[in-house]
Amino acid sequence: MATGEGFLTGEQRKMLKIASQNAENLSSSPKGLSSSPKSPSQLFSEHHLKVPAAGKATNAGIAVRHVRRSHSGKLVRVKKDGAGGKGTWGKLLDTDGESHIDRSDPNYDSGEEPYQLVGATISDPLDDYKKAVVSIIEEYFSTGDVEVAASDLRELGSSEYHLYFIKRLVSMAMDRHDKEKEMASVLLSALYADVISPSQIRDGFVILLESADDLAVDILDAVDILALFIARAVVDDILPPAFLTRAKKTLPESSKGFQVLQTAEKSYLSAPHHAELVERKWGGSTHITVEEVKKKIADLLREYVESGDAVEACRCIRELGVSFFHHEVVKRALVLAMEIRTAEPLILKLLREASEEGLISSSQMAKGFARLAESLDDLALDIPSAKSLFQSLIPKAIAERWLDASFMKSSGDDGQVQAEGEKVKRFKEEVVTIIHEYFLSDDIPELIRSLEDLGMPECNPIFLKKLITLAMDRKNREKEMASVLLSALHIEIFSTDDIANGFVMLLESAEDTALDILDASNELALFLARAVIDDVLAPLNLEEICSKLPPNCSGSETVRMARSLIAARHAGERLLRCWGGGTGWAVEDAKDKILKLLEEYESGGVVGEACQCIRDLGMPFFNHEVVKKALVMAMEKKNDRMLDLLQVCFNEGLITINQMTKGFNRIKDGMDDLALDIPNAEEKFSFYVEYAQKKGWLLAPLGSSVADGTSNAVAGT
């Protein structure tokens, strides 16, 4: 035990072993790379541990393993296990303290950095979609560009989320001005069926109704605004009227959504002329009418003539934002130059500068000149020298290079086309006067007499074209009057071919009509569809009309649009009310009035009074309903007094032979259902047919009236 090393602990033995191994490594190193090897005792002694002989320590009270000598030679007491202490290196393989990694160290290894778990948010496709559509909507509200908004939404994809676009668009517009509300409605109509499916439009409004309570917290009049959005969607045909009834069933009666539907139905959709009122509710800021554009053009031109400021005039033209309608600027400017001879130099200067700036394109310039050339005959009534003045303006415009030289030749060709016979030209002038008088008086018999006095039945298609063209550029009242007049003319003096040929002429010139009437295609489609519903045309006639038109032209597209309108649910009722209804009635109201007047007559009323009531209905195209209900009542009551009423109506010309025949045909088509309530209905009907043929009420044979099926469609609505 009393050896030179003395007694060693287990830890010290391990340290001695390590030191011995290091010494062997050093002794085997090449010469010059290390100093002379040290013995294990020397290495060990460098730890400055004094091992006492005979088990006695040199420093009593201090454990040997807790004493070390610092580099300065002083003895210091160290921490337990040799860790730390002033002037010491710390514990062997000490990892308990904090380790600091120096990123500027040349030997820095990023792999030594401690690992840290970082939480990452999982992306939700719906949230991404909602954020993206907000920017699309904001940009649309800023620019008003429907095509860009549609393109952006199409490129965004995720079509399964489009119902949330509906909700976000409407909810954002609800909290803004009327301009944005109108823009939102216009965008919805543009996206309907093309970008967003009808079912998604419907579902979008459903979730809006479900969130109406939340919207009402932020928007005080949310119920009224959302009701107006829904009414506008119904008027714009992007929501069916039945949507309101179906949606009510899914909402609690105490909810704001239910109140929205009630408000839409009672306050907006039940009012007379509701379509026009709803469309104008927000000012129609994006749907400026033709009359408004024309008035603004006339005002800016007159201001320009007074001031002579071409720069300001060009700015005003640019602010109109109707580049497709600049031909109207050209036409009105030229007319003004003819009216005010001293203004001609200013007008020519304005048109030249507008052309040089690219404000008015060469095609719009040529169209303006062409339109004026077509109306020279009418213009000559006010300006006798209009033709010679116009001919003098053309070479000046061509010389200054703001009118294409080819116009000189084309205008000569147009002149030849316009050189019609004096008879036809006189007819056109006369019918314009007749139509204007009709719009003022609403006197159909007088108009028919005036047409018969002209004695030119071969020009009936020209009359129809003129009638609808003039009506399209007027208000809904005149449009309704034109549709009612067509029904009366078809009954009295126009053949189906006359009507069809007139529509062909209209459709062939649809592109030219669109230059004057911005929404000409839609309105012409409504006139066509209304003609079918009124039995003026048969559905088959639409095919014949389409076959006479060039493929892929705007006229063909209008016919396709008319077919879609006719195929829609409740088409009969909706199309009869498309212009607000000249009488302001729904079909059901007309049927109720007819039933009441017949019941009053059957219970002892006077024939003259019944005839006056039928006349007061103001719906000669719907008199086949009078015939049908009179015959059914005669069968039910077993009272042939109704036949006397029909005889008087026929004798007075109140119910025509065509309307009589249509009424009988409707009874014939519904005979199976009628026989369930009236067992001897077929026998009675045969008697009535025989009686009517003897009296000359019916066309022979029965069933030869046009478009019986369409009458049934109207009657069934």
C-alpha cells in the first residue's frame, strides 16, 4: 500500500490509464514533432496531486481530489467532481453548462445548431379562394370592367366555391354606394351561366339569406338591400320566381332571411311595372340609356360650338365611355354643322382632332357618315339643302384624311339602294306618322283603317319593321303597345308570312339597329318570344326565320335567345309581363276578370254590358280565353245563353274568327280532363261546334288556327 504512487481511487486509476496511452502515442510520433516523452508518473504529477505516505495528507482537512494548483502556483479549492473554480478548465467532458456556437467561427457547422420545431399553418383552399375574390371584386369596383372580372374569376378556378363569390360580392356591395350595388347586379348577370352556373347563383343567395342576421348587425338596412338584390336577380332572370317560395321553406319565420324574402315579394316584385322600378332603384349607373347618351352628346357639341374648346370637347367625349357609340357623335356633329352654317369649321376641326388622337376610330367615323346618309330624306324636311351640304362635307373629310376615301364609293352605292320607288318611300313616311299617332292615342281600329286606306299589303313586313324599331327606342309602354298591336294586326289583316318576313328584315339589320339602340338584341328577342306567346308566330316559324339568316350572325343569336325565353318555366306569364303589361295585369288577373263578367252575364246580366266589359279588358289577343270559359260555363250550367253572347261579340267584331277558333281548339285539346267533371262534355262540344260553323264563327275545318299549342301554354300559366 506504501508505494511511490500511494493509494489511488478508481477515478484516478482511470486517469492514469489515459495518461499512459497518451504517452505511448507521443513516443511513437516522428522526431521533431514532439518533445521527449514523459513518464506516467511525470504526467500524473502535473496534476499536482500530493499523495500522502502512510495515508496522511499534507493538508489536513482538505480532500486531495478537491485541491488543485492554479497556473499562478496558488492552491485553490475546486468544486466537487473537479468542475469549475477560478483558474480551472472545468470538469472533463463537461456538458452541463450552456454551450455557445459562434457563427463567425471558420469551423462553424450549421449541423451543430440545436433543432427547433416550427409550427406551420396548413393552407385551406377555401380561405385562399375567399382572399383572392376580394381583390377581384375590389378591382372590379374600381374599374367597372366586367370582362376582366369574368376572366380573373375564370382563371382563379375552384369553380366549386363560386357560391362564396356571390356571397362576398353582394355583401361587399351592400356596404357601399348605389353605384357599387348596381355594378354587382350587372356583374352577376354577366357571369350567369357563362362563368357561374345557375345552381351556384341560387346557392350563393341561399347562404346570403342564412347570414342575413349577421349582416344586419353591420348594415342597418341589410334586409331591404338584400331584398332588392334578390328582386333584381329575379328581374334579370338569374333567379327563378319560385326561388322565393322554396327558400322560405328552409328559413325560420323569425329570421332576417325570411323577412328579406317577404320584402322582396311584397315591396318589389308585386308592384306594377316592378321590373323597370327595380332596375332603376340604384340609378342604373352602369346601364346608361340611349336617350341619356344622345342628350349628353348633344349638350357637349352645343357647348363646344359656343366655346370652341376642342380639348375640352374631346375630354367630354372620352368621359362618356361609349367608344362603340362614337358614330352618334359624328352624326350629330355633322347635323349641327348643317343647321348652324357658321359652326362648320369648328365641327370639322373637332372631328379631325378626335380622329388624329385616336378618340374616334375610322370605322366609327364611317358609320357616322353612313347613318347620316341613310337619314338624309328625313333630314331634308328640316334642312332643305341637307343632301348638297352632306355631299360637300365628304370630300373635305377625305382631303383632311379623317374619313376613308372608300366612303365616297360606298355612299354612291348606298344612294342607289335608297333610290326606291316613290310609292314605297311614301308608304314609309305615312306609316311613321300612323305609328306615332297610335303611340299617342292607343287606337288600334283607327290604325288598322289607316293601313287599309294605304292599300299596300305587300309592304306589311316593312310596317312591322318600322313599328318594332320605333318601339325599341321608346319606353316600355310603347313596347307593350307594339306587341298588342301585332296581335291585333295578325287577327285582322296581317298573315303569318307578313309577320315572319318583317322579323327577318329586323334580324338582318340587327347589327345596324344596335348602333342606335344599345340593348337591341335582347329587346328584339323579347319581341320574338312575345309574338310566339301571343300566337302571332308559331314555334316552327322561328326555325323558318333562322333558316333565312346567315349562320353565326347576331340575328341568329337573337332567335336562339328567343327560344330560351320561351322554354323557361312560366314563360307565358313572364313574357306577357315583360314590358310591364300594358294593362298592368298578370294573366291570372285577366282570367279572373273574364270569369266574373261571364258569371254576372249568366246570372241575368245585359249583353251590351258584358260586351263592354270584354272591350274594357283591352286584350283582344286573349279573347280566346273568353270563348273557352263561356263554352265551359255553358256545359256546366246546361245553359246555352252563353252562345247568344258569343254571337253578339262575333257580330260586333269584338271576337274575331281566329280567336273563336282558338277558343274552340283549346276546349278540344282539353276534352279528356273536361270529361272527368262534365260526363257529356264531348257530346255538348260537338253540338257547339256544329252551331258555330253554321253561324260562321269558326274556320273550317276546326284546328286550322296557328300555334294552338302555344295558346295552351299561355292559358296554362
